[in-house]
Amino acid sequence: MKAKFVFENIERLRNIDASNPAFNIINSDIFGDLLDVGTKKALGYLPLGTIQKYGDKKAERDLIEWAKEQGLKYKKILGGSTAIGALYIWDEQMLMGILKKYKDVLKKAGVPTDDTEDYVDFIEHILVHEPEYPEAYKVIGKTFNDKRFR
């Protein structure tokens, strides 16, 4: 019963109501950044303010419950680069696979590669500069399945 409840709530987030005054057609798939984790990407995040603006009071809780049911890891980070905080969701195996494959490149930039949560904390709080570490920057983009780095 609980799984069905969470699934229905997640479907609600996938199909944002265009009549909502906060709706923005450009961001109509805004929750896809998190909901695509485990199928299309290893890692996703959304600022907490975005979740609140485009979701509802239950959206954050529903996303965390969905992540748990999917066997995904999650972490709510307050402050950090988004100032207001962000919710990160990741697929442990997918992300670790990328970290292992590109370990040497990431290590040169000081990016942790032995623990996925350490990696998430690092990228939330420390910027890897593209001009200084272009290959590491690309790998970080790959973890999010950013189309610029495929």
C-alpha cells in the first residue's frame, strides 16, 4: 500500500499542473532531475527552494520515500553551494562505477572516489574549476548525465 501511495505522489510530481502559478513551461520536467536517477543517470539534485516552489509541502518527503523504495541513496544538504540547501539522490552502483572508471582523473582534482557520499559532499561544497581540471569537470557532468558531457 505504501509503495502505491508514494508512486502516485511521484507521478503527481512528474506531471506538474500547468495551472499552478509557480509553473514554468521551461521547468515542467523539473523533478526529472531526481526521478531519472537509477535509470538515466547516476546522480541528481535539486535545490530545496526549487522543490518547494514547484512541488508542494509533501514533495520533499515523497522524493525521499521514493528514493528509499528504489534502493537509492539520498542526502539533504543544508547550505552548501545552493545556500538554501539541496536534496541529492544517487544510485550507489552507477555512481561508484563512474568514480572507479575515472578515478585517476578525479584524484588529480582532489575529488574523493572511494565513497559516494564523500563525493556528493565534495561536489556540493567545492567547485572543480573547468579551466584547471577540464577532464574532472567533464566526469562530474557525466555523473549527472549532463548532455554537454556525454
